[in-house]
Amino acid sequence: MDMVPEAALAVPNEEALAAERQVREDQIRYAEAAVSGIRSILTGAQFYRLRQYCIEGKTESEITEAEGVTQQAVSKSLVSALKKRENF
């Protein structure tokens, strides 16, 4: 127990947890607005995959597994969606 830093044993207070939760909620709202704003220029698959990747924090592998497609298909779709976003 002597080797564990005291800060690691500290329990976050409710205020800190609420602040962290608020920051995460704000990040999600911002990401949703950004993704929704470009929805009209993306294919359905691109929109779905970009949302899963950017908002829900899923990896390419998780998206691949859920959709039953190749990793290359997901990767190309995300790259294409991000390029379209840059030009939006």
C-alpha cells in the first residue's frame, strides 16, 4: 500500500464527477451537431459509421464486427466522410 500514490486512492467528489459528466455531454452535443450538419453530403453508411466512430467512440474494428463488413470498407468509408467534411 505504501507504493500507491495517495491521489490514486482519493475518491472523486460529486462536484468533480458532475463537472466531468457535463464536459462529456457538451462534447457529445458538439459532435452530434457537427455530424448532423454534414448528413446531407454523406451516404447512409458514411453517416452511420462516422457517428459511431466520432460520437459513440467505437473503433473501426467494433464497427466492422457489428456490420459484418471488412475493416477496409469501414476505413475507406470513414476517410471519405472525413474528406467530405473538410470540403463542407
